[in-house]
Amino acid sequence: MSAMRVFVNLILASLAMTAAAVAAAAPLSAAEPAPQAEVAALTTPKERVDALFADLKKEGDEDKARQVAERIRLEWQDSGSATVNLLMQWASKAIADEKQTAALDLLDQAIALAPDYVEGWNRRATLHYQMGNFRKSMSDINHVLALEPRHFGALAGMATMLEAAGKDELAMRAWQQFLDIYPSDRKAQEQLGELAEKLAGSRT
């Protein structure tokens, strides 16, 4: 089996697992949005993130949905470990200073210390993408989605790389899953529409 075939099979498996995990969370997502004060009062990070995702799925206003998405990102940033949080801060500084090798080493350390910390994998996926390491980036995205199937940022990254690789149908599936989680994102809607038109044109 060719390397590309293995790569595509991994992406298909990741998309299938993500769709199943998101579907399993559907009863929560279908709930009425929790008021902001109620979300803040929830005691565990998981409870807060779950409530915010319910809000995100229901929110039809693009600007308000963007605010909810930002609150989700803030929840994801906290690893629960002061050491890991510090490593992530140092990595961000190294990236800003264009010291990519140093940033990669710091992110490797963060992941080694906290392998279940989703944002460590996501940040490294982004850095690998910026460095042109697309296979490594996609591998890290798969780890992100295994830990948090609703990670819309990782799905957007996956869709972008798949489209760049000419895998338009897989990219379209990734955007569809993104919009199932974050339906009011205008850019994702546009990307999905463009891919749908492109694929429809190629079949005529």
C-alpha cells in the first residue's frame, strides 16, 4: 500500500471517528444555550466547554458565535499545569521571534508532560504547518481530534491542507463537520460552498 493511500485512509478514519464522537454529543449540543453567568458558574472545565459548545451550535449571530468560540479557545489554553502553561507561553514567544526550532522543542516538552492536553498538540500542528511539515501537522491534528472531536480549529486546518493536496471531497467533509459544530462561521460556509461548486463542475 502506497504512503499516500495510507495517509488518505488515516484521514478517512479520523473524519469518521470525529463525526461519531460529535454525533454522540448531539443531545448536549441540542440543548438550549446556557446563559453566560450559568456557564461561568459550572465547576469543571469539561462542563464549561460542553455548555459553550451548546451555545455555539445554537447561536445564529456570527459576532456572538465568534465570542463563544473565543471563550472555548480560552478554556482549551489552560492545561491545568503551571509548568505546561509556562512552556506554552515560551513557545508562543519563540514563534513570535521566528525561532521555530526552539518553539518546536518547547511544544515537544509540553506534550511529553501533558499528552492529554489538546492545545499542545494543536499548537504543534500549526507550527508544523508553518514549517512546511504537512504530514507531521496532519498527524498532530489527528491527535487533537482524538482528544477533542469538536476542535473546530483542527478541523479547519485539516480541511485547508486537504484542499491544498487536491483532496477536495475529503476537505468538503471536514468543512461539513466543522459547520455541524460551529454552524454560523461565514468563512467555513464560503469554503464549503466553493468546494461544492468545484466538485459539481468537475462532474459535469
